[in-house]
Amino acid sequence: MEVRCPNCSSRFNLPEQFAKAGTKLRCTVCKTVFAFDPAEQLATQGPLPDMPVKGRGRLGKILGALLLVLVCAGGGYGYFKYFAATPASPPTEQELAKKVELLTMRNVRQYYVDNEKVGKVFVIEGKVVNEFPDPKELVSVEAAIYDKDKKTLATKKQLGGVQLSLFQLQVLSEKEMESFLNNKVEILTNNTNVPHGGEVPFMVLFYAPPEGIAEFGVRIVDVKDVPAQDKDAAKAQ
């Protein structure tokens, strides 16, 4: 639904799942933090203006790119960013190496789990450590499994931030496990604004893995810089 900032009157689209009374919002135009009030917002709703998008005609509504939804996380506030994805060319191997050169991994291990719904699950887990002097976020890893001849059997990418318990690995369905691993609140809590020395947990699952797995590997394939305004917001909390 449409949300209007009470301070500067900027308008945004708020996903329905967050349109609950009392939800903390931050306007990225004027930085005002305010509590969502459904009755007040409905009273101020009006048609959203069209916005031109270069090379793609006109966009019917203002995208929620500028709205931050604040959620309780570890005693403070975290935030979700809603934005229109823009396609980008994948980095070269040299560019990637430079981008992640001060990210390291520790406590990496693999094991099998017998799941009551999907059978065997091959688990790879560990932690990525930020050795950059500045905060980083949205760390992604790619895991691969190989046979004895080093032939790749399967690969899988995963955004870091979530690890499941042994009990969850044993009883949840594949859909439920993937939902947990991609839970936005957990990723928000554990994989944004990661300071120097901070750790990001990760877990990659291969369901009903092929026979003959002899080796595995994990590499870091992406990381983002923390926007300046988000660094300032974190310091102010």
C-alpha cells in the first residue's frame, strides 16, 4: 500500500506483509523515522505520480526503493531495503578476487544428515570473516561437490546469514529449509553492516546428493559495500 512520510510527504509503496500498525519506517529522503499508522495513511492516500524511466517508458508508481522498513534485531533496529534490481555484468575473476580479497573463511566443514522427508542431505557450512577496514554486507558463497576425478557433480550459490540446527536439517522439508536459509530477517540481522572482524555464517545444502562425492569446495562470489547513509544510520542507533 501507499505510505506517505509525515515530515516531507514523500510517498512510497510498502509491501502488504509489513503494513502493520506500529511497524517502524525510515524515509530515505529526509531520514525521518516514524511508526506506520494504517488509519492515518489511508486518510492521506492519493494517486501516485508517474515517474519517467530512461529508455523504458514510464513507471506507473514510485518504487519502494527509498523506503526502509525497520525491524527489531538484537536489541536495536535493522532494516530492509526495497529496490528495483538492475542487471549488471558479472565481474571477471580478477575483479572478483580484488572485491573479496580481505574476506576469509573459517570453521568450514561438511557432513551428511538423514532427513525424514528428502533422504540424505549434504551440508556445507562455515563463516565468512570481514577483514576489510570498512563494513561489508550481503556476502554470497558458492559451494561445489566433486568426484574422485575432480569432476564437478553440482554447484550452488547461497546468500550468507543463516544456518539451520541439526534438528531442522532432520525434520524440515526441502522447501522449508530453503525458506529458512533465505529468510530476509535473518539475512538482515547477520549479513548487513558487518564490521571489521565480524562474521557471516553460511550454509549450503545439496538434497539427495549424487553418489561418489570425494571432495567439496567453497568460494566467496559476492559482497557489497555498505552505503554511506546506512553507515551513518547504524552509528546513530
